[in-house]
Amino acid sequence: MARIFDFHAGTVRWITPAASHGIWRVAAIATTDGGDSSPGLHALGQAVMAGDVYGKGLLPLQPAYAFQIIAASAKHTILREGAGARGDTTAPNSEVFSELSVDIPEMDAREIDPARHQHEIKSWPLTARIDARDFAGVSWRLEFPVNHFNYRNTGPGQNEFQIETGPVIVPRALLVSSAGEPTDGFALAYVYCNDVQRVDLAILQPGGRAPAGCEYGRVARLERIKLSLFA
């Protein structure tokens, strides 16, 4: 048995100076025990459309935009995308909230081999874990629910499989390029995987800007990683 995060029970909670309480469901996490800029656990809240909180009229804000939080113990980032978005913002928690906390309980799970264990794959839900090192040698662990899973039997005890899920948060330190792309912070990405040693990512461009009108316009591959699947 292994220990994985229980995304159904995980929450990010905040209290504003005006005593308004907010609770988010957790969509994905990234953890590391090394590096100077982003130690610890970072939790991605589920995206919602912005509204006039506690308003008396029509509640959806116009022009519309979606937002979600990446929360850590000391600071947070609010990601915004859409016509009404004013850009992403990062700030120390103490400057915005009276309190911000992340609570993601763990639970027991069975690790399965997606290329072999067809009968266990049918146990739903599934959680994926990616262990990788960035270009500075810092270890990262990404963990997230699997939203869509494909598999087919190709012989006795053998499967082809493909995971398609997201969005998840990916440390930019894993995505650094020779062009000198910034390595701090996180990117949102959809995950594609049919090999336990590599994953492909469709990455949201900073501020929602992407070529040809495609929000998730950049594609990248992470290799020499380890993907684990849990039921």
C-alpha cells in the first residue's frame, strides 16, 4: 500500500480581513523539499468564474473571467483568464488574508502498473504521481486526479494506455529552455501520458496569451520522469 493525497477531501481555506471565509476544492498539488524559491507544498484550487460575492443583482461579473488559486504556506498566486481578467497576481498571504491554510488528508491506495493490471485499472478513481528533477537537480513531486483514462488489451497481461487529464500545476523550473524562459513560479498544463517515463504537456501561456487564439498553445515533453498510478 502507498499513501496518496485525497483530492475529494482536500481544501484551501482563506479568511479575508472583512471576515469572509472562502473554501476551494483542490485540483492538483506540487511538492518539493529542495530549492530556495519554492519549498514545501503548493495546492491548485479548482477554477471558478468570478462573481459579485454577496451581491444583490446578477452575480456573474462582466466581462467574464475565470480564476483559481495556487496556495502555499507563505504566499499565493491568483490566476485569471478571460476577457475581464486583469492578469495574474502573487502576494504574501499576510498582505491579502487574515488566514490561509491548505488541508489535504492522505489515504491508502494500491500502486498499479497501467501497462499490465487491466482489472485494477477499473477501480475508480485513479490518482497519478510524477516524480521529476528540474534543471538544478531539485526533486519535485506532482500529484493529481486522473480525469480520463484510455486502455486496450494487446496481449496476455499487456495493455496500451493513455492518460489525459488536468489542468495541473507544473513548476516552471521543469520547463526551462535554452531561450532563457523564467524558472520561478508555476504554469498550468494539461497532461498526456502513455509511457511511465515521459509526459507531454499542453501549457497555458502567461496571462492566457497564446498563438493562434489557442489558450494552451505551447507543448512540452518531460522525460526521465517516473509516473506512478494509484487505485
